[in-house]
Amino acid sequence: ATIGYFPIDRETINYLRMTGRPEEHIRVVEEYAKIQGLFYNPDETPVYNTVLELDLSTVEPSISGPANPEDRIPLREAKRRTREIMLAYLKQAGIPVDDVNEREWSYEGGAARASIATMQKKTGSVVDELSHGSVVISAITSCTNTSNPSVMIGAGLLAKKAVEKGLQTPSYVKTSLAPGSMAVTEYLEKAGLAPYLEKLGYSLVGYGCTTCIGNSGPLPDHIVQQIRERNLYTVAVLSGNRNFEGRINPHVRASYLMSPMLVVAYGLAGRIDIDMFNEPLGIGSDGQPVYLRDIWPSLEEIKSVINQAITPELFIKKYADILKGEERWERLPAPVGEVFQWDEKSTYVREPPYFIDMPKTPREPEDIVDARVLILVGDRITTDHISPAGAIPVNSPAGKYLIEQGVDPVDFNTYGARRGNHEVMIRGTFANIRLKNLLVEGKEGWWTVYHPTGEVTTVYDAAMRYREAGVPLIVLAGKMYGAGSSRDWAAKGTRLLGVRAVIAESYERIHRSNLVGMGVLPLQFMEGEGWRQLGLTGRERYIIRGISEGLTPGKKLTVEAVSDNGEVKKFNVITRLDTKIEVEYYKHGGILQYVLRRIMSG
């Protein structure tokens, strides 16, 4: 569903009042909801088409990972499941796992148990050394979880009890606190909980998008060295929204989403493969093991602190000048005039090429002839795989471009910060460090094959060579292509690389729409078919017929895949232009061109 309606109730009104909303606003919200039938009344039962029952007693603490938000793992199964995932990866990568098995023996009480005592450090953690499964990033982050006072106060209380027990986070865990609102830090300080979070390393690093979108910052050099030299499977835990492959940090192989309270708990433990119900988080100052149950705050404790620390005045004060920048911001010079003045020397904002040489009337769509496959991928390729938003690697095409422009690597910033510069973003398209382009076996990242020569080169360089030769490009994919964040640059970058069409088994709804909006034709294999089932290698030349005859929503087109030996494989695809207006967008080359031509025509 694109949208859902749900009723509010008296607690919603209480929340609005607690967070300092004006009384008139609160009155309007309540009256409007009641008139619209969206204010919950237990005495009235609406008529529903379908009724789904949820037994609240079955709801249990969970984490999600290692690479998708929907990969839910019940906390009671977390040790077994995270170990299975980790061991499967290590086995596939050919990395020895003896040390993992030995550690398991230790924690289960085997003969190696005695070695734990010698491995205990002054930090108070059970084991203060890096190993497979070590948590190297523990971040209370994101605008959603940190907007919930219950879990934030809960995290603060858990930290307070941990400090009082003498626990500390292991030295290799990078900790951070990045709330979505200044009100959060205000009530944590008012409640006296901020010092305890800081004691464990959860100090304020800023407000807004940080670790969740890939802005975790670098790990310490000596930690990175250990990870590289020993091929360690390290982990990030965060209270964010997304954990797609390669998103959080280039040096972690798995990322798990969880509540802020569990973020602190796993940060204290320093490892992901722990039984939170039966294994200690660490050794307390009295020499006794400390379990999660010993420091977990009760609902009554959390509610008591909320009632004391959170008041309407707190929110009113913090939001009074929310639209006013600080003094340095106000002093920044800003250009004036009716149109924006582009600066060709800027590495942040450049004039994009969407309208260059755009004719007044659109050209009739043509069949795609002799196209080459730029990217061949499997299932669940996310928009993060297509267009990462985090750190820009120095050795990536985008990194090399910035260096050529005189930008020092310490000033690279992120793809997200550079999204106003298409030159950076084109080079960052299909440049996720974990992208597996199956045209290039054994390599991850921004690589592909330039088919005319068989040369392995960067996606960007290959695309530019194809453009010079006038060769159109396509992408072949599996199921759920474009899953994840609704990132517009995943479609923009695809178009600017010269990709004319994507053929996938299925699409994530928003990315399919974005492809249409950028003039890239989304095509879908017939039910039960895919590039694997059809025996395609991605090294063929592709002809897509039926476009020039006119397009309609869901029209069936014919594709011919011609191999180097002349063998031709024919198959049908469905045009995923789902509405008449999408057909119009595609005919115009995209929604931007469509809108501009509408404006030009008056």
C-alpha cells in the first residue's frame, strides 16, 4: 500500500500536548479526527473488508539483519542465527573458523573456559579483543527510533545501571549518539542520564543522518588493520532504519537493526553472537558476571523518568528558533537574482545535463538495437547497491574524480552530500563496495566488462566508451530490483550512464516509477522466467523490438539475445509502464522533460 489510515486516540492527544503543540492545533486535530471517523472509540466497531488478529502476547524483542530490515530475528534466537549467518559467510569466503568454535566452547563452559580469565581487560568486558563477530560500531542513531522517548530514556537508564555495575564498552567498539532532535539531548540531560551514556561512549556527534545512511565516520586505523590482516567478520549494531549491504561502513560485513536499549547492550557485550538471556554482558566491578536482566529498566522506571523530565516547555523552548540558523550560517553569502548562477568550479553543485540539446517536441521512441549489458545481477539489488549514499572511497571512480578536482580525501564528504554534482553521482552509480556484478566473477564494487575487448574496467569508464561508440546499454536483474530507500539518484545515475532499459524479474514499486521518470524503460521477464532460466550470460547483444510500433501500459515486447557465435535466443517481456501518463513520461524522455515541454507550450 502507498498509504494507510489508522485511528488516533486519547494517548495521541496527550503526546501532542506533552510535546508542546498549541492548544488550538490540538483541538483541531481531535475534532477533525472525530468527524472523519479516525478517532478510536472502543464502543464502535467499523466494518472492515478483512480483519487481521494479532496476539500481543506473541510480540517479542527482535533484531533485524544482517543486510535487510525485514530479516527479523527473535532475540531469543539471535545467538544461533547470527552465528549461522557468520559461519556460512566465513565458510564461503574460505576463512578459518577455529577461533569462533573455540570461543563458543569457552562460553558454553568447556575446558577453554579458563582462558577467559586471562583475556579479561580493565574495561570490564568479558573479552576485550577483536574476533569474528565483534561489534565495532554501536550507534544510537536515526530520526525515527530516537524520536521515541520510551526507548531513549530506556537506553539512558540501562547505561546508568551498567555504569553503576562497573561495566564499560570494549575499546574496539565505536560508539555514538545522533538523535533526530535537540529535544532528546535536552530531556536526557534533565533526567541526569546523559553522563552515563557518555561514560559508555555514547556522546553526542550531531543531529540527523549519521551511521544509518553510512556516515559512521572511519574506524580507528589499528582496528581497520586488524580487520584486514585477519579477514575478520565484524559487525555494526544501530537503531537506524536501513542496513543494506555495504551501507553502514566498508569494514563491517553485517549490520543489525535494533532498539537503542539493545544497541547499548550489544555495545557492552562487544559481540553479536551472544545469548542475551543466559550469557553475561561483562564482569562487574565486584568481579561478578552482569547479565542483561540485571540492568534492564522496567516500564515503571521509564514512565517515571518521562513524567519528570519531559514537559511541553522543553519542546517549546527547543523549537522556538528552529528555522533560524546559527550566526556562522547567517553570515554565509547567498547569490541573488531570478535564476540560479551555476559555478562550473563547484564540486558540490553543477548544472545537470538533463535538458542539454532537448528538442521542443519529443522524438518517437525507437527499438533498442545491439545493446550491451552493463550490469548483470541477482535478486534484491537495493538502491544502495545502485547509488550508495555514504563514504566515497579514495580509489573509486568518484574519489579519483574529486582528487583530480583538487579535493583532499579528508574533504570528500559523502555521496549524499555531493548529490548536487552529477559528475560525482554518475561515477558513484553501481559503485557500492559490496555490489556483485556477475559479469565480473570474484570482484565486488564498481567493476564490469567492456564486451568488445573483454577488458575488466570500471562501470563508469565502460559506459563512457559505449557512449562514444553509440552503443545503448541495459541491465539484467533478478527479483525485487531497486528495493530499499526511494533514492532518486539510483534512477538518475542509471540514465546518465546511458542505460536505456532494465529487464528484471520484479521491481520495487518506487524505483520502477523513478526509472520511468528518468526515461529508462523498465521491462519484466514473463512469469517463471529470468536471465538464469533463459540461459543468458549477459555477454550477448540485445535487440528489443516493438517499441517503435507504439507503447501501451503492459505491452508485450520481444527481445533477441545474440551471442558471439550468432546463436539467437528470443523471449518476451512485459513493459512496466503501468499507466498512460507513464507512457507519456517515457515518450518525452522522462518526467522532467515532460514538465518543461508543458511549460514551454503554455
